[in-house]
Amino acid sequence: MKIVIRKANVELNVDFNKLPQVSQDYIIAYGLTQCLNDAHASIDASDIDAVTAKVNDRLQRLIDGNPPSIASRVDELTAEVRAILTNLLRATNMKAVDAKAAAKDIEEGIKTLLDRKKLPATPANVKAAATTIINQAQSVVDIRNAKLDI
């Protein structure tokens, strides 16, 4: 099994079967906990029914052999663009859960941001805002991935 260590940009080959049972149990419990918590990450904590429904849905999908697709995970730049857009939307007094949901579709999120700032969502304004956000996100990603010789 290949495991990517993102910070070092390194892949490790791990033979899971060589790990003792106690280590395998730990990894499974840790991974399952993380997976189930990821399922409800975008839902407001006060909505217990929605949280429980998302967790139960994720668990059932795992039982049915339909785990979340690794391919569905977004690349680092897209994730950073969404994080910046979420923060910009939050700065317009949008609720965190709504801002995060709006930022999933970047173009629509930018249009929402422009609207909340009382700016026309013309193609030129959307493009300008997208370029600014993408450039900022790329800077953050570059800094995060920089290798320093100290």
C-alpha cells in the first residue's frame, strides 16, 4: 500500500500485513474515526440529526463496499482557493457552514461574494476575483511546500 507523506512529498510502501495486530487495530480505529468525522464536517454541530444521518450514511456506504473515492479529493490548490473564498465569504457575515457550502462551487462562490459586496457579478469581475484568489492560493501552497535549507 502506498502512503503519501504530503509535507515531505514522499511515498512510503507499507506492507500492512507486516504490522502487528495491535498496530493494525489502531490504524483501523483511527482511520474509521477520521472517515466518519469527515462525513459530517460541513454540517453545523447543533444539528445532531443531520450529523447522525451523515455518519450513518457513510458507515453504510463503507459496509456496502462504496468508500469515498480518493479521486474525489481535491488538489491542494483547489482546497486553498476554497479556504480563501470561505474566509472572504465569512468576512461578509455569512455563517461558516453556508460560506463553506458556497465555496464548493468556486465560480458560484465568487458570484455570491460579489453580490454580498454589492458588486456586479459580470464575467470580468468574476474573472478578476478568481485570478486574485487563485494567485493568493498559489502563494500559500508554494510557501507550504517550500523546502528550506537551514
